[in-house]
Amino acid sequence: MTEKNTGNTAGQKKASAGGSHDVEDVIARLDDIALQIYTQLEKKQIPKIGLPSRTKTNIRFDKRSGVWKYGRSLSWRSAKKVDGASMILKTLYMTSFIKEMIEQNKSSTLREMYYISEGWKLAKFSAQDESNNMAEDLEIITGLMREDFKLRPEEDGARVMGNLTLEETNRKGEKKRINCRDDVGDSGYGIPYNVEREKINFVDVDADFVIAIETGGMFDRLVENGFDEKSRAILVHLKGQPARSTRRFLKRLNEEMGLPVLVFTDGDPWSFRIFASVAYGAIKTAHLSEYLATPTAEFIGITASDILTYDLPTDKLTDQDKQALRSELSDPRFNSRMWRDEIELMLKINKKAEQQALAKYGLDYVTDTYLPEKLAEMGLL
């Protein structure tokens, strides 16, 4: 149980939007958490830790960065209640585990950390989601990233195909130059979980834009049809809801290489949210939106209007789909005329469609007709 409040929390630092931190800095920020609890106890105060409320009602648009970030509403974890005391105990155990990893120059998957907690007795996690959320909480409290904590997800990053040359540092510390079209197979270059400059540097690119693609089938279709070469594009497979490393990779391509980012998804409410996470930031990681989101990204995916214009094969909306669409009408990330019109139209026609529905007109239709028409409207072809 948490107590609601507004204001700033002691010791909370602004999230960094660039690079990793040195070991001493990371350890010092983790020590600050224990020091904060110790100081409260020394003053005979009930320990508590404040965190921004992670709800869509507590995200605000930051005009300077052009992304959605957490507002001022806080949830307090207080040892006054059993649940709060348990979470504080788990927080301290996790900081100790992370410090030990850093000092031993080791890393852990989020799943491994969950199982490690089995030895923490009262501090063990009851579910994987609980440990994942606490890793995000530590990012918010310290202003660091989980990469700084030597924590990595189970899944790998997305795939990339196109005339992009980068330099990656391998596990032996050697720098390897890779062209993401000429030096890879049909599956493309695999994005690692850490895409910061100490790991990856962009050397050169010969392309006009990036297309971030939701499904593997559509990514493979564009690769097989040679769309990256014919249209001078960098193709990135999002693998559904994109991993943080993928979103960071897209942001770096946009900012460092000056490439427009276009998001090509299915036409349903869940795919709209994939675009929102790339362009504006996801609600659960709003503390890192400035670091992960690409505010200039544009949507090139299937819309309700496309369903009608291209007479696409469809499925009926489920009750969950309808609920999600109505929720998006009150989501500030979709607060534009275009999105309101498309969401309302989708509810009206009661239909959704996949990217692959374009195959109704043949395997080359998406690369010969649909995407060229969309790109021409945007002035990119």
C-alpha cells in the first residue's frame, strides 16, 4: 500500500540521457539510498522512499525534449505499513546485489536476479514482474539506467538491414567494423542490449530514412524485395513492442546520423501503442523518455483509413481492442486530430488489419505501391 503525495523526493536525481556512468558514480548513487534510510532511522523517523506515480494521469509533455515524462505526483513506500517495509527491504537487498556484481565485473539477466532473490529470505521477490519493476524504480531513484547496474533483459535487441556501417566493441575489447547489409546474412545485424558509445559507434550511413517494422514477416518481406537498397532505407525489426535497446538505437540513428524515423505497424490499438513508445515514450519507462524516445518519428503503419482505402482483409475488434482504443482517446500521447480521427473511425467500422493484409494484392505490393505512396505523401520519395 502506498501513500499519495506531490513534490520532490530527497536524493532523487534527474535521469541522464547520455552514455553510461563510471563505476564510482554508480556505487555512490546506490550508497545514497542506504544512507537515506539510515539517516531517517537515526532521526527516529519511519523510513520511506518516494517515487513518481507510474500512471498515464501522471505523465506530462516536456516541451524542451518533446517527449512525455512523469509529473509531480508521488507514491510513497513507507515502513509504516508491512508492504512498504517489505519493498524497502527488497530495495536494499537489490542495491547490495548490484554493487557486488559491479565490483566483480559481472552482469546478470533480469531473470537471474529474480532467482538470486530466493536466497534473500524475507526479501525474496514473489514474481518476475516485481523484480523488473524494482529495477526500474532504482533507475528513477538514482537517475541511472539498468545498463549501469549490469542488468540485462532476457531478450536480445532487434534486427537491422541497410547500408549502415558501425563499429562494435566485442567481449574481448576489440573493435569490429560491420556493415549492416554487406557483412551480415539475411537476418541482418542483431542489436545488443547495450548500444551506448562505449559499445557501438556509427561510422557511416548511406540512406535517407529508417523504417521501424513491427513484425518479423514484414521485415523479411522488405529485405527479400530489396527495399533497403531500392529506396535507400535502413530497416529495423521492432519485434513487437520494442526493447529499450532498439528504441535507443533508433534515437541515436535519428540524432547522430540525421535520419527520419518512420514506424510501420499493424492497424490495431496495441500497434498504435508501439508507435507511441517509439515516438513519445512508454508510460512505464517515462523516466527515460528523454533517452529512449524519438519525438520526430512518424507513423506509416496501417490506419483505419487505410483499411477502407485499400479494401484490406480485416478482423473484427474484440472487446479488449475497443476498450484499448477508448483508453487511447484519453491518453495524452494520442492527443492530436489525426489520432482522434483514426481511433474513432476504427471504433466506427469495428475492424482491424495486419501489415500482411497488403499481400492481398501480391507479395510486391507493399514495396511497389503501399510504402512508395506513403513515403511520397511525406516527401521522402
